[in-house]
Amino acid sequence: MALSMEQLILLIIIATLAAIAYSLRVLVMMERRLERMESHVASVTRKILAEEIKIERMAKRRRKR
């Protein structure tokens, strides 16, 4: 079953489009992972900041005494 030139070109174009679609899917998945990681980092940063504020308040109270 030999392919004609038009069929071969069409097959190459379809395969290229499928590869592009797969690559976009992978990029979207990576973007979602990065978003999730950034939100986790932001959450940890907020918790650390809150803890630092508590420590500073305790230190100020000790200095006043």
C-alpha cells in the first residue's frame, strides 16, 4: 500500500499538528504546576511573615521592661 505524494504530505501535516497539540498540553500542565508551587511559596511566606511579626512584638515588649 504505497502512499501518494498528497497523502504523504497530509500525513506529515497531521502528525506535525498532533505534535504541536501535545506540546501545548504539556506546557499547560507545567504552567499549572508552577502556579501551584507559587501559591504554596506565597502561603509559606505569609506564615513566616506572621511569625516574624509576633517575634518582633515579643522583643519590643521585653525591651520596654
